[in-house]
Amino acid sequence: MADAASVTVSRRQFTVAALGTLLTTSLLETLLARDLVPDGVQPETARWLKEVNQLCADVKGQKLKQVDWQTQLEALFTRIELKELLTLVDFERVTKKVEFQEQGERALPFEFPKVEGLAPVFGKQIFALKKGQSIVPHGHNNMATAFYVLTGEFHGRHFDRVDDDRNHMFITPTIDRKFAVGETSTISDAKNNVHWFTALSETAFIFNLHVLDIVPGSKKPTERVYVDPNGEKQDGGRIRARILKAEEAYQLYG
């Protein structure tokens, strides 16, 4: 069991990776990404990256519905070869000296190579996990995010978020299966809002991208909302999932 400091580091890493990536000119990201920039990118890969960025800009700009973003982004991920994505994220160097968390995921920041005309509107990171560790069950407020398995295997579980009250989230299961290398999943406020990934292999690495603040003027802060999916079972497969503090979520499921 990790102590609270370990959990805090994990949460801070997620926040830094998310916000630092968006602030691409900041000193913070420059320091985090130092020596982690691959030398170049193939033209077809650059076009792919621009298409991904355009989808993210469209959903953030309310030009594309969230569910359509999910469908189109998942289709885009089928068009890139794994080896090209590994090169794009400079996987070998980024993961060479990884120190895994005692619980939960280790967030690894990296920098894309420079692509003319590309100003990313999304954040990105690689999550590193050991066997039995989890990206713990959580929902999202005002976010759209996607995962792509780079190495290893995961048990992936997704849930639709039906309703909330002060202390609970009401969810229904939608996906419960193994995710292998090259497979992807997406999450939004509208579909599969809650997810939970557990590493099945000795080590497992998964690429993550996320778009923040996709609903202008939302009263909900942009954040993860940790839940306990092993809650009270209700009619129609619905689950009354208790909302958790991050520390408790990692203690239970990390």
C-alpha cells in the first residue's frame, strides 16, 4: 500500500502533464521534456497528427459532438502503425529509466517533434504500470480523452455516467474486456465517461491524450472524479458508486 505522498505525486504528475502540454511554450514543459524530443517525423505521420489535433480543436470549439469525436478519433487510431506511434512519442527514450509507482500509474511527459503548422490543443502523456496496478476507476468532468495501448495488456472497464448526487455517481457498465497492443478507447461527458484499466502483463504502457474545458461555462471543474464501481446494484444494471477521494481510490484499486 502506498502512502499519501505517493498518491499525491501521481495526481500532481497527471496535472502537470495535462496543463504543461497545453502550455507548450512554458518553461515547465521545456524542463520536463528536455532530451525527450525525437529527431523527426514522417510526412504521413505529421498529417495524422494534424488530423488528430483538428478533431480535438473541433470538439473543444463546439464544432463536433463529443460522441462524434470519439468515433472519428478511434477511426484515426486504426490508421497509424504502432511503430510510427512509438517513434512519434519517442517511446524507447521516454521509458528507458522509468520508475514505477507503488500504486497506480506513473505519468511520463514527452514532447512531439516539431511539425510545421501544428499547435496542439490537447494534452498527452504515457502511463506506465506494473502487473496488477490500475488507472483507478474514475469519471471525468468537462473532458474528452483517449487511450491507445503501446505495450502489454490491460483489463479495461467502462461505464456510462447516468446521474450524480452529492456523494454518489450512478453508472451502468458498457465495456468489460481485455485490451491488447494497438487497441484504443475513448471517453467523454456523453459516452463511457467512467473507465478503469488494470495491467495484466508484467509491465504495460498506454498512450493518453486529453482535451480539457470542452464545455464553455461549465459549472463543473475540469477534473477526474474517483468512484467505487463495486457499489450498490440497482435495477437495469445501474450501480450506485460512491464518490471517493483520490487517496482512497488508489488504496482500494491502485
